[in-house]
Amino acid sequence: MSELTLLILRIGFLLLLWLFIFAIVYALRSDLFGAPVRRMRGDANGGGSGSPVVVSAQSPVPAPAAQQVAQATAPVVSSAPPITPSAGALPTAAAGGSAEAAATGVPRTLAITSGVATGTTIALDEDFVTIGRSGDSTLVIVDEYTSTYHARLARSGDHWVLTDLDSTNGTRLNGDRVTKPVTVPMYTPVTIGTTTFELRP
């Protein structure tokens, strides 16, 4: 084997080694800090269902500033009552028989009840809702307790099935860790990282 061939093989091997190192660094950066996300959608802007909802615990907006922005950008809506967090007038899992009666309906909305984006809702128009720190997730949660691809909700008839995607810190349904696909009843809290949400009609 000629020296030129050996030199080419060495250079090729070094290039492959550096590409491998860069791929590892990029994967670690994405898993530690989350993928960069530039789109945000909440209830006030009326965005389409294809846009991800971003929940970030790294740079929360102060409450007074958030209220001023919401008041300045809130559109005129009809007289239908808005969806509020669990502390509002809507029934929750702890409300007893009325909640059980309401839970027999079809979930059409995912409502965040605690965390940075409390009060934000997502219309359940698609058959899948992906949750994680990745920018291509339906619900992007940026905190140190959420994996890049953390969990998935999948429509099954009139119900939604929650699956934990082998996340590091786990997914909890009503306080219990999810170890296999499980049906999510309405008004039952699902906790991922520092964010809790529930399904509503």
C-alpha cells in the first residue's frame, strides 16, 4: 500500500472521528439545553394547531409584564366562558360526582394548570400530541426535568392514551409514574417536569 493511500485513509479517519465528536456534542447540547425554538403560541394570538406551544422555565416573563402584554394583545371574543385553570369554576378530578359526570365526554382541549404557562390551552385537533424539549414537539417544555422527546398523547376513539418515551425523570398521571401506555381521563392531572396539564371537553 502506497504512502499516498495511507495518508488519504488517515485524513478520512480523522474527518470521521471529528464528525462523530461533533454529533455527540450536538446531541448533548440538545439534551441539556433543549433545541432552539423561535415560535410561541398561546390562546391570545389565535395561532393554528400546527404551531408548537412553548413552555420555558429558563426565562419566565414576570407576571405584571405578562398581564400587560395579554391585555394589550387580547382579541375581542364571544360571550362563551373561557377555559380557566383548575382553580377556576370548572370541575376537577377532586370535585366529586359532577367531575365524574363531566369526564364521560370527549376531550377536545389540553389545558395547562400549573407551571410557567398556566392557563394556556391546546386544541386537540390532531391524532397525536408530542411533548418534550425538542422544537418539533406539539407542546415544547423547556426545563431541566424534561427530556428532548418526553411523552406522547395518541387518540384512541374518544379517549387519549399517554405513553412515556423512556424519559429520564418520568411522566406522572394523577401522581403515579407512567410505566406503560395508559388512558387519560378528563380533569386528571398529568405532570411532566414542572408543568401539569389535564384534558378537558
